[in-house]
Amino acid sequence: MSIYDYKVKDAKGETVDMADYKGKVLLIVNTATGCGFTPQYDGLEKLYADYNDKGFEILDFPCNQFGNQAPGTEEEIVSFCKMKFGTTFKQFAKVEVNGDNEEPLFTYLKSQKKGIGGSKIKWNFTKFLVDRDGNVIDRFGSTTTPEKIAGKIEKVL
């Protein structure tokens, strides 16, 4: 299996084939609108603005699995992010990232890069960096801000 074998739902409920992202550098993030890390949306949008024209994409997957911090519908989440943080990157349907109902894409991501203490995602704003060939090359925990990974993104681009 590769990252390009997966299909996911976007925030509008449309199926998106991950193969559409072949040749792009990706940052895949599980997010939440009511989390202490939510201000990271500012940094994510800055990364997107700085690198999108070089083949960089951010894939935002809201996750309500940690402390019920992503309540609301996908439409409400998209609206909140655009109004509060000015986000312009792609947002997807809410997912679970651990357990019996986890999104298969996240099962794959976790199998490729384990975090501290194993593969389980510990909280919102865990980030996976994927190179242009679909290889998961790094994983960053919630406390690693987008600004701290800009250099790694530049190297992969």
C-alpha cells in the first residue's frame, strides 16, 4: 500500500483520491477548533501561503476524538477556520485517528512513522510530512508548531 491508494472525504462530502496529490509535498494534520493548539492554524496558513506555489499542500482533517474539541459540522468548522484564521488550504471531513473507527489513511500514516510512545496519536495537531513520492518522512507532535517545521518542508520541496 501507498498513501496514493487511499480515498478520503472532503468537508463537502466529496470523495478525494489521494493519488490526486502525486508529486506534491503534503502536511497532513488532525485538527480541532476548540483546542489549546487551535492558534496553530495561523502558522499552518503561513506555511501554505509561503510554499503552495512550490508544490506544497496542507490536508486538514478535523478530529473530535480528543476532549470533544471539534464539535459542529464540517461546514461550521470550515467557516470558523476561514473567518478566524483566514485558512485557504483543503479541509476534509471529520475523522477519528485512533481506535476501531479510525480513518484508514491515518492507520497508514501511523504505521509509517510512529510517535513517542508508539503509533497512537496523542492529541490534535499531530502533523505528518509526506514527500513528493508519497513517503511519510516525518511526524510532529501537537507541541511542534508549524513555524518549527518550515525548514524541513523547504528541504523536501
